[in-house]
Amino acid sequence: MDSGTGSVSFIAAFIAGFLSFLSPCVLPLIPSYISYITGITFGELTRETQPGKIRLLTAAHSLLFIFGFTLVFVLLGLSLTFAGGMILQNRQVISKIGGIVIVIFGLNITGVINLDFLHKEKTLEIKFKPVGYFGSFLIGATFALGWTPCVGPLLASILLLSTTEKDIARGAMLLLSYSLGLALPFFFSSMLLNNFLAYFKAVKKYLRVISVITGIFLIAVGIMIFTNSFGALTGVFERLFSRP
């Protein structure tokens, strides 16, 4: 992929992270994640008025959890971009294959096709949380290494996109953008858990629709990777925003 892809691929990565947050594998579990990493009971977290100490603890543990999965995602991006750089002469082939794979992921999430192996959850589990802040960091890293039927295709798509980058730093930035898309709503949800619960009740019935939208998004990303359209789309955006 040409380095001229500009901000479009970063926007796509951010959207993929946000859709990961909204996925049926993550969204319903947010309160449980927050309670587990903080060690604070659900009742305390959902009080109308929280003591400052609880809010600070929630913020600190949430940020360390976020740092854990962000570090793993960025390291994955660095390693795969480096691998892609080692086989630069095959970059076009990688783009074609990667685009097809991502389209297949998208078709699977929308339900058009059913690939059983993508629906088998593979996760690294921590049965006992390590004490203290390091525990939250470690759980975040473990979360990043988990392979769930919802998050897996989205993460894999951004990882495949990173292999088409010539610049290792750009590959890492793609995964950082993905992490931000997942991290920002997670952090705000942890700080405003009562609001999150009200929102979740409203959005719960639309989880299937969100899955279809996610699938369509992946199909579009796959087609753009296959046709090397990210650079052209960036050019269109630049012309639009450069107009006086």
C-alpha cells in the first residue's frame, strides 16, 4: 500500500476499534471488566454519587487496562509491518490476498456465510487477578491476545492492513488508532457506568444490526485494500477539505 493512504486508513482503524467495543463479545461484558479490574463491587460502581477515591481507582485501573491492550496491539502492528517490509517485492500480492480475507471476514460477520472456525472463542484466561495496578495492565494485555469471534476479524483486518505499509511506524500507528477507537469509549464507560448501563439497555436490541454494519465495514475495507483505493480516497478528502 502506498504511503499516500494518508489519514483514511487511520480513520478506518479507529472505526474498527470502536466497532470492536460495540461488538456482542465486548459491549455486554464492560461492567464485568470494570468491576474485575478495579476490585470494586458493581453496587459501589453504580452509586449515584461516588467517593472521589473510587473514581480515581476506576480511572487508574481503566487506564492501565487500556495501556495493556494498546501495548500489545502496537507491538503486533510493529512486528507484522516489519515482516511485510521484509517481503516488499510481494506487497501487491499481500494486498490482494489480505483484501480477499477481510471481505470473507465481513461476509461471515454479516451472516452471508458461516465459517465455524471464526466462531470458536480462543482466549488467554487469568483465573486469579494479580494484586494491584499491574494486574489491570496484565489483564489488558491478555484481553488483546484473546481471540473472540467478534473482535478477531476486526483486529485481524487492521493487522493485515498494517502488513501492506512500507513504514513500520505507520503500521504501529494503525494499531494505535485501532486501540484508541476501543479505548476511548471503554474509559468513558468506566467513568460513567450508570450512563453506560442506560445506553446499553437502549442499544442491546440493535446488536445484530451493529454486527451487520461491522460486516459491511469490513467488506468495504477489504475491497479498498484489494483495489489499493485508500490513496485515491485520501486524495478526494484532501481536495474537499483544501477548498477555501
